[in-house]
Amino acid sequence: PLAARIVGVLGSMFDPERIIVCGSIAEGIEPVLQAARAALPPRLHLPAPQLQRSRLGGDVVVRGAVARALELAREVAVPRLAEERLRAG
């Protein structure tokens, strides 16, 4: 299966212990992961990484983006704006 090839390439390049599929695709990916798990061992010269689906839900990517935007606003934008206002004031 294509998923086994992709994991095989990633496993050969980076040697990860675990590959986690996340986002909206994770909801129905288990049958694909099972097929990839079965096909992986003969394809790899390294120990096969664990294949799992994320349990964080389909909107995990959006949540991560929003969390990062809030973090940057607190760390960069707010201090910069406060500094500009103090200089102008």
C-alpha cells in the first residue's frame, strides 16, 4: 500500500519511533494504518515505527494554529505595540 511506502521512506530518512496521523483524515484512517503495519516490516531495514491516529479530533491542526497565533501575539505583538505606544506617548 501507498501508506506503507510513505512510512518506509520517512522511516528510512528520519528513523522515528512513532508516526501519528492527525487532522480530519485521522477519523477513518485505522484500516489504512492496519494495512500499512502489515506491509511495513519486510520493507524496512530499521525497526518499523509505530503507526497511530491522533485522538485529539479532526480540528487539531486548526487548534494548533490558533494556539500558536495566540502565543505569538502575547510574546511579540503585544510587547511591540506597548513599546510603540510608550515611545509615542
